[in-house]
Amino acid sequence: MAVTALPVDLAVLLAGASARQAASATARVQAKVAMARASEGLLSPRHGAFHPAVAEALRSPRVAPGEGQG
């Protein structure tokens, strides 16, 4: 399989088209919708912690080995 480079003019044309599409109103709305869905479920769970058991372990007082035994 041979790899050929794009002509410079074509590469510039494609980059410009891509930039215009990314800056469109539709793209901005879609990005906001996707971000809102992700933050609702994954980034802000109801219990407030990503892993409730680990959060509880971090909140509980820790005793160093050898301490606490009379």
C-alpha cells in the first residue's frame, strides 16, 4: 500500500472546511448537549462520590499499624 501526501492546496481547503463545520451553531449545540448528559450521570453521582466505599474509607479515622493495641 503506497502512502501519498495531499497537495498543499487540498490540505488547506480541508482544514478550512473542518474549522468552519466545528464553529457552526449546530456543532456548538451538539457539544453542549453531549456535555450536559455526561455531567449529569458520571461526574455528579447522587451520593456525591465516584466510589462510595472508598469515600467512606477516606473519611474514617485511620490507625497506624501497632497503635491502638493497648
